[in-house]
Amino acid sequence: MSLDGLEHRLADYFDSFARGDDVAPATRFYLEGYLQALIDTDALSESEAWQLIATCCQSSLGEEAASVYRNAQGEIVLHSHMRRAPVYPTTPQ
């Protein structure tokens, strides 16, 4: 997969959360593993990987969501950005 392809997949990942959709854990694990493999083989630096993640996240979910990735270091971990589900009481109060 090219770097453009990776960027496209990351954009799809964050776009899904922006639409309120769920993302399968396998998708997240695949992206995390692929990014870590690029870092391990020196095809991408760790800071470049985090910057790519932050940029894709910001374009879909905004700066607040992307801030988690801005100064991140170490193992690549993508977060779930699900909106809180509305909760309604089932019995009258």
C-alpha cells in the first residue's frame, strides 16, 4: 500500500466516527500494525506517523480530537472516537 493509500484508509477510519458509524476493531488493528511496520522498517519516522494520524483525524473530527495525537510518542494506538449514545429512562420517574 502506498502512503496515499494509507492516508485514504486513515481518513476513512476517522470519517466513519464523524458520521457516527462504528469501526470494526480489525480495521483499527490493521492500521496500527501497518503504521508500526512502516516505523520499524524506517519507511516512516515515528513523528511522521503521528503527524499523519493527527492530520487525518483533524480533517474529519476537528482539532480537539486530533490533539490526542499531536504530541504522542511510542507505540501507535488509534483511539475510538464514538459519540456518546443518548440514554433515556425506561420507566417514568
